[in-house]
Amino acid sequence: MQEANLTKPVFKKSGNDDFFKELHQEVQEIVLINKNIQLRIIYKSIFFIVLYFIFYICILLFGNRLQLLYLFYILTGITMILVFFNTFHDAVHGAVFKARKNNEKLTCILELFGSNSFIWKKRHLLLHHPYPNMQFWDIDVKQSDIVRIFPDSKWFQFHRYQHIYMWFLYFFYTLNWLLIRDFKDFFGIKDNYVKRVVNIPKAEYVKLFAAKLFYLLMMIVVPAMALEQPVINIISPFLVMHFVASAFGVTALLSTHADEDADFPMPPEDGIIDTTWAAYQISKTKDFSTESPVANFLFGGFNHHVAHHLFPAVAHTYYPYITPIIRRHAQKHNLSYRSYPLHEAIRSHFVLLKKNGSTENLFATGDL
């Protein structure tokens, strides 16, 4: 299928007996009525943002001891991911504050991490959320030669080892985002999904470079000037910080869409999808460790991913209360709701890579 011939997919209209109407009404009446749960995400956001700055300041205060320099760089990186999961992601969906402008302001925290909030929002809201796992639309599973996801994608001999080497490449996730992915979204010509759905304002190009320059100054230049450490002792913990942050972040991202049972449908040529939007969402997403208080606190609702795709504008602090309702309605309507412990979800992704590394049955992802 050529990108130029793509027709924007349209979902089947829901009928009077559609399960989501019944589900939505129950969630509204039983769960969303509790406004105290909404306050939790505000407190949680403040906590993680303050914690990020505390760990960064500790780099400058205690970084002359090499062990502490590594420690606080790593803690800063982990907290960066926690802010992304628990604050930025919800703000993108307008789920932290009632006022839209306050959520918009909060999304600018991504610029503090060297990325561009405008392009991430467009990727996420216009390409991933409407069509998860759909080829030529979901940018998060865009095909790459490095690792094979789609059954009809080109196979290379090195794919036989993707279940091994991808676990090393995942450590470079945040560095790839910082140094490569954003630039591909802004300047890439071939198969540029983002530019197909949005025109990028000129001001965002300026913000792109300004954010990356500010981030590198903040994370490398300022510590190098403030500490009595050689530059190599600044760059090394900076890289380790990104390796650890990537491993932590990818753990959640891999566990929601890319398991051994996942499918990656082609968009219909006429653009008409023979299922409702809600049924499609529940069939292409999965949960992990929903009963774990630790996972609920750390992953910001990514572990309640079905609830997030069905109620994207709802704060993730509501999801532990919504998920049991989804599970019950899915069973009632014979829909495929899936949930695994985190370790099982990671194992399933490994199985997927290994199984699809053969010539017979393959799957590969580009930009996770």
C-alpha cells in the first residue's frame, strides 16, 4: 500500500447495544463523580517535578564525589521518566487540570528534557491513539529495517538475532529520541507520518533547537562548570543516566502493544473499519500489573492502558477504579481484554521478537 493512496480510516458506528455506552455511563456515575481522585494527579505531578529538580541540584552540590555524581544523574534520569509517565502524558490529554491552558503550559516540561512537546502531541493524539497498531497510521509501530514487526515486511538475515540485540538497542531509546527521532519528524521526507496530518509552525523549529541546546547546557555544560570534574566524568554519567532511563521507560512502552498475540492490521483500502472505535481500542491494547500499588504509582496509568485508550481525557489516578469495570463489561460482551504481570509482558515481547525473527512469521517496530 502506497502512502499517497491512504484513506483516513473511519470506524463503524456504534449501535444502541454498544458496550462502550453502558461502560461509559457506569464509569461516569460510579468513578468520575469522586473529585478527590482528580486532586491526586495534581499532588503527584508536583511531587515528581520537585523531585526531578532536587536530584538535579544534588548533581551540582555533591557531584565532586564520583559515586554521588553517577547516583544523582541516574536518579534524575529515572525521575525524568516518572514525570513523563505521571505528568506530561496526562497533561497532553488535558487530564491534569480543568483549564486547557494550564495543561498546555504543563506540557512544556518536555522542552526541559530536550524534546518538542508540539510534535509529540501530534504523534500521540493524531496517529497513535486513534489507530493503535495500525500500519501506516500508528507512528509508534512504524516499520524499520532494524527490527521486523509486520508479517509482510522485508526480512534480513540479522533479524534472526533481534530477540538478542534489540535488548541492547532499547538502552538508547531516550538518546535516540533526543538526537534522532525529533529531527526525523521535523525534517524527514520519506514516510513522514507527522507531516501527513499536520503542518509544523516555523516557531516549533526554533523551539526544537532551543530546547536541545538548553538541555545539553543544563545537563553537561553547567555541571562541567560547577564541578571539579573532568568533562569525561560528566559525559559518562550523563550517558549512563540515559541508559537507565531508557530501560525503565521502555519497560512500560513494550508492555502495552507489542506482545506475542499482537496484530498489526493494514488500513482498509476504502477506509471503513468493520468494528467500533471502542472495540478496536480494547483489542489492540493490553494491561500489566494492574493490581500492583507500586506499578500504579510509578507508571502513571500506562499499566492500565486499556482504560487509558478508552478514557484518554481522564486522569490516570482514576484508572485503578475503571479497569475492573472494563474487565467486567469486556467479559459480558465477549471482548478480548488482556492483562499480565509485568515480567510476563516483557517475556511475551521477547517471544514476539524471537518468533518474528524467522522468515516465516515476523514482526518489527521502528519508533517505539
